[in-house]
Amino acid sequence: MLKNIARNIGYTPLVYDRFNKKLKTNYTSGQIEKLVQVILLAEDTKITRFGKNYYIWQPERKIQLTINANNYRLITADSVEKLPTQKN
């Protein structure tokens, strides 16, 4: 599934600013796209689906990506210490 997402992921112009704001970085769009590919293809990356989104967590970098499950667009990125669990 992660390889399929990596091949098909899309970006909107606003997501680059959101990515940098949430992670407190100043990456270019190319750097963000490269980092997302590294996260998606890392062996220890975890994926779960809640509702209409995939939540992809890379433990080494402590980054969670939120990706729309229908069109594979990156929605946001967050800095998280551990894999989130579903809230009831």
C-alpha cells in the first residue's frame, strides 16, 4: 500500500506551507516531496486508515503524514512521538 501511495501522491500549493508550519521547518517544495517519499518507502513506516484518510507514521523521524485515501493527496504533516490510536 505504501508503494502505491508513493507512486500516486499529490500535493496542493497550500500543503507546502502547512507542512513547514506544522513541522517548524523551511523546506522547499522539492525537499518536502523528497522527504515524503523517504518516509513512505522506509521499512519501519506504519500505516493505518481511519475514515477517509491514511495516517502514516515514521518512528525514526517522529513524523505523521495525513493522506486522503481517495485521491492520495497529502493533507498535512505532524510531529508525533508515537503511533496515534483511534479515538472512540
